Amino acid sequence: MHIISKSTIVEYYTKHPSSKQPLEDWYVLTSKSNWQNLSDIRKVFNNVDYVGNDRYVFNIKGNDYRLVVVIRFSKGRVFIRFIGTHAEYDKIKDIQNI
């Protein structure tokens, strides 16, 4: 999968160092994958949820952080839409449109 964009991840973990290794691990595993559907994702990450409108939520570092992405399976692209703490994620009012 092609992730757009790694700089978003680096920017986040620069400010939140405890998220660095888990986000880097997610990046490496995701970029080596060729997902076609949610079932494929769950073979790599069993902590992912589909929340509608092509949005998927990953629990990062034992659910300390949440990562929301848009996945376009047909194009093999993953667009990062949000990285934050679980508490910050809970404040999102319209997850399907971020």
C-alpha cells in the first residue's frame, strides 16, 4: 500500500515521542501490504475498525493513540486523516468526513 503521507506520521511522533516506534511499525507493515478489503487488513492488524465512508481506525500502542485513514483499495492508497490520543479521537464529531 502507498501511504500518503509519511511526513504526517513523522510530524506527529516528533511531538509525541512515545508514539514513534508503534507508528513506524504500522507504516512498515502497511507499506508492505496489498490489502483488498477489511479481512486482509485484519490479517495484519486485528485492532482495526471500519467506521464508514472508506475510513478505518487503527489502535496504536495499546490504544494510547488512534490513527484514522481513508483506504482506496483499488488504487492501493492509504490517506492519513487523523493521528491523536484516544481522548482526542473521542472528540471527533463526524468521523466519516474527516
